[in-house]
Amino acid sequence: MTYSYCLEQAPIATADEFVALLDMRPLSPSLISAVQAASAAVWWDVLERFPDLAVWVAANRTIPNEIIAQLALHPRIQVRVAIASHPQLPDAIMMQLAHDKSDLVRLRIACNARASRGVLSLLTVDACVVVSKHAQARVEHDISGALLPPSYLDEVSVHDILH
């Protein structure tokens, strides 16, 4: 069976329709991130039947909070990174991911435009210098609305990045 999809159509109704979107050439990440499912059951079905597609589900910006919460616990770093970048990430999950074992996940939380002051404050003392410097700069500059200066990571060394 062949599926076609455009953003003006109804939400996808099956896991197979989501897989078909991923098989389209050229692949459209913006389409994948914006496609809506008819229900959370569609996303659960994708995750159950196609576990390797979890990162694509996590990249979707329309997934419900129950799916976000499940993927925030995923064993693959790439999935948690995608969730940490989600623009509608609930604060409780953002706080949970601010304690993630992966520096990259914590950095994505520090970069998330919706990161609360409490989350950013926690990350200012992160063991990873890159995470802490970025969080410190966000705390200082987000309050004033000023853009981050290009020099805000000047004190970060290659050793800090490769640790």
C-alpha cells in the first residue's frame, strides 16, 4: 500500500502512514516534525512496532505530553536530545533532563528557548563547562533581552569540550 501526505490533510491514522512519510524522497524533516497523528495511540503503535523510529517520533513537535514523558526516559541519547529540543517541553520534564547523564542532553536543555530560570540556574553549576557557561550566559542575557555576545564561550577550552 502506498501513502501520500500533505500538511493540509487530516492527521495520520496509522503507524504505517508515519513510516511512509519517512520513506518519501527527498526526506522532509520539517514535514516529519509537523505531522499530526489522529491520536496518541498512533504514536504508541509507531514506538511499539518500529522502535528504531523513536528519534523521529521525538523530533515531532505535535506529540502529546505522555509520549514526551516516555521518550525522555529512552535509553538512546539521540532520542533524549530530540526531546530536550522540543519547543513545548513541560517544565517537569525539562528539569528531569537537566539531570540527564549525557552532557549533550543537558546542553540541549540549556539551549531550549523555553528553559525556565530554575532549570537554567540548576545548569549554571553543571559539571560540564560547556553546559554551565551556556546556562550562565542565558541567565544573564535572557533577563535583559540582549543577544548573547559572541564571546560568551571564550573561556571554554578544547579540553572542556572533549572531556
